[in-house]
Amino acid sequence: MALRRPAAGAPVNAAPASGPPPGYDPSAFAPFAVTVDLAVLTVRAGALHVLLIRRAQAPYAGAWALPGGFVLPRESAESAARRELAEETGLPPELVGSLHLEQLRTYSEPDRDPRMRVVSVAFTALVPDMPEPARDGGGDADRARWVPVAGTGPLAFDHATILADARQRVGAKLEYTCLATAFCPPEFTLGELQAVYETVWDTALDRPNFRRKVLATPGFVEAVPGAARLTGGRGKPAALHRAGPATTLHPPLLRPTLRTPRSTEGPTR
């Protein structure tokens, strides 16, 4: 198709005129709202936890849900996500502003919200242990708390699906990034690092095989010379390590294809 030449004297990169173009009727399309939902995950007391709020308003008043809300007319989805997270949980805005949010996916089933057609942009974050949220939430939430993922129970809207998708995403991130070291003390044993993987993946790992793969991955961890820590197991103290300079894993540390139930005992080495 031949390109049209701009009219004489017209700027080549002129900005589009404000307002709808001629012949366009916005009322011909059904209105709908855009919301954001956040699946914020962390490891606490050896278990994977998610940040939830209890809804104070209909629909689903009294039900637990992921933090989130409506995107304002002059607001981006990510800005709305940070605003809603701070408002509903009472976490400090500067802390919320520093979180690395990763867009998970868009949820657009026609009947996902009983009020009207609502499309949600969901975000997820796997963060080191964060402070407790304010006991009394804000916005349309009357309470916020960390809840073990295994014990969330029914959630409002389609938030159980969003949470399941988020867990899959962060589980995959542990396969090809060094994120797991952020959930260990500054100096940690390989057993403590293994416990993070087992918690997020919800499966037991073979200790010798895990140790071999970690130590063979360049830049993943570094040994702390001469340092060791007594553990709950028998034998000599376990050597201590710290996070290395790498940010990605080459090769990736893939989770087992077959799930093995985790032991309830803490890490030994």
C-alpha cells in the first residue's frame, strides 16, 4: 500500500489531535473497569506465606482476598498496584515503592466480578521477610495479615487462581535466578538454602544432589572461610556460605518432575 505524504508545512511527527477521531463513537462499546491484584509471597517460619486482606465491603464482605483495587483514570497499573498495597495493608509507602513487582498476567473472564465487567492486571513479588502489616487495613479492607499459602482457604473473586499462578511463577524464578539467597541469613548453610527451595516448590530435594548443583554453579554462593555452624543434625558443624555475585543460574536449577513430600524437620546442613 502506498504511503501518504504529509501535507506541505505539516510537521512529520505531529502529535495526534486530542479527543476521539471523527466517526468514532465511544458509547458503541460497553464500559468496563480495570483493576490490579497483588500476590506478594514471602518465606516465614519455614513456610511460604501470602499477604492477604479481609474485605470490608461487598461483594465478598468478610472474605479474604489479595490486595488490590481499581485503577484511577490518570494512573498506570503499576502505580495503582503500589498505591492499593500501601493503602490496604498499612505497609510504609517507601517500602512498597521499593518492591520489585513483576506483572503476572491479565484476568478477563466476563463474570469474574459480580459488580460489572472487570479486567484485572495481576502482579506478583517474592520478597524477603517483611514487617507485619497494620492490624486494621485501609481502603475497602478491614484487616491485613500474612497467611500460609497452604492454609488460605477460599478467597474472593478468582484470587485463588491468581495465587496459584503466582506460586508457579515464583517457583520458576528460583530455577533460573539466585533469588533464593535473599531468603537466607547473610551467612547460611546449604541446608538453609535447600529449605527455601523446598518451601517454595513444596517438595523434598536430595541433599547430596542439591549440594553438588549449587557448588557447581558459578557465582551462586561463596564459602565463608573458616566459618561453620552447629545444626540440629549429627556430625561436624556445617560450613557457611554467602550469596555470590551471580544473578542468574547457568545451568538452571530445575525442580524435580516428581513431587516428594517434604520432611517437617528443619534443615541440618
